[in-house]
Amino acid sequence: MSIEAAYELLSERLSGPVRRDEPLSRHTSFRIGGPAALFAECDSLGDLSAALSVAADEGIPWAVLGKGSNVLASDAGFDGLVVVLGREFKRYAIEGEHLRCGAGVVLGVVVQEAFRRGLTGLEFAVGVPGTVGGAVAMNAGSRDRWIGEIVESLTVVSADRGLFRVRGDEVAWGYRHAGIPRGGVVVETSLGLREGDLEAIRRTMEASLRRRKRTQPLGVPSAGSTFVNPEGDSAGRLIEAAGLKGTSVGGAAVSEVHANFIVNTGGATAADVLELVRIIRHTVREAHGIELEPEIRFLGSFEPA
């Protein structure tokens, strides 16, 4: 593996910027993370294909980062290539009841555009942070609805298969999981919406936003929900019942607003968050006999939580 050789190749082949030792704290909603050895903005499909090929040829690990809204990056950073999707992937178009959008489009933008056009199907996603690509990759949504339900097709690129399309019903959708082909990057998604009543859509979205503002620690750095809800129960309820609200390690704390959120109160490190994750898992296991599984994704080298 040669980071320096990869840097030279990426700088030659990509039209967008390529940087060394880019702080990941600038690119995650947690505001936590050490440097990525390589950081590249891919403005086109050609850029992305070239980046994946270079990583494969040089044996360098890689990851795609959207808005970093469900990611904990290691304090030591990531000894590989972090890719962000630029200009070409931030386009979208609505054709009748079909929404076609690049993976780099901010989810909130298309939620509002669908509302403006009186199209229903995306109300559940109002207030959900991140990009469309990130939402698809983790099958984002609420307890009752998720984006995989309305995906008609995905366009995916990988180093070995090139560009290919997958029908929505061919994807193994799960709770906070999407069965994207291994090594593939979603570059475009087609969503199926339908005409709806504008006032009904507005009421649903406003009610959802009010609930989020009331029950989530908005405006404080976090990675969203820390743990997956176990079947038939709520991770937040279990954590609160175990008496862990307000528990802190360094600059990381269990939110007083919603116990399934770990927040960065100032200067938190990934080590702080990981230790708090361990405490929560151990305490909930002892109190309830339930093993909580992290929903946040870990980027870089970590000891198991």
C-alpha cells in the first residue's frame, strides 16, 4: 500500500481537489475525528470510477462519506481514502411521480421539493439529516416508515463491475440496513412518489418536525441515534430506565433530551464516545438482559465496543 503513490495518481486523474491528512472532524456531525490519509472530492462519475480503481490497484481501504451524520471517526483518523461526492451527484429531477436524484443530494432538499409539488411519500424523512445516498445505504427512516419502501431503482458503481442498476425490489432491505452489493457505491436513486393533498402533507411534516424538536437534541453535535431499537422496544427507553441520562465521559454525554443520543458537549473525542457506548451496553445488558447494537458507523480503527 502506498499512500503517496495513490495521492499522485488521484491528483492526476481527478478533476476535483485531493488532500492529504484532512481532519474528519470537519466532515462529521459529531465534530470528532482525526485525519484521513487521503481525501478526494469526486465531481463526476469518471472521478469516482478513477478513485475506486486507484484504491483497488494500490490496496488502499476506502470509504464514502456523505454529511457524516451517523459516523464516529477515530481519533487516529482513517489510513485510507475518504471520498465525498461532488457536483454531478448533487443533481435531481422530478418527472411526474418519479424522483431521480444523485447520491450527494441533501435529503432535506428533495423532501421540500416533493412537498412543493404536492407529492407524498417522503414526509417521514422531514428533519432527517444527511444525503440521499447515505439515507439509502442505511435505509433511513422512522420507526414505521423507511426510504427503502419507495426506492424504485439504484444506480451503483464498483471497481470490478463498473456501472450497473439494481431494482428496488432486488435489494435486501432491513432495519437500518440495505443490501447494497459489496464494494458498490450508490450514485443515483429513483424514488416512487404519488400525488397527495398538499395540506395533508404539510400537517404530517409539521407534526413530525414538532416531535423531533421536542424529543431530540437538535443543535448539539451528535451522530443521531446511537443504538438500533431492539425488536418490540426502544433503545432510548431502555437507556433511560437504566438511569443513564446525563452520564458523561470526557466531553461526551447521554443526552438529557433523548437517551439514545450521545452528544458532544465540547471537546469530545472518539475514545470518550466509545467508552460511553461500552458503559451503556454493559449497563443495559445488566439491567434488562438486552444487548444493544450500535446504529452509528465507525470509520477508522476502533477496539470493539
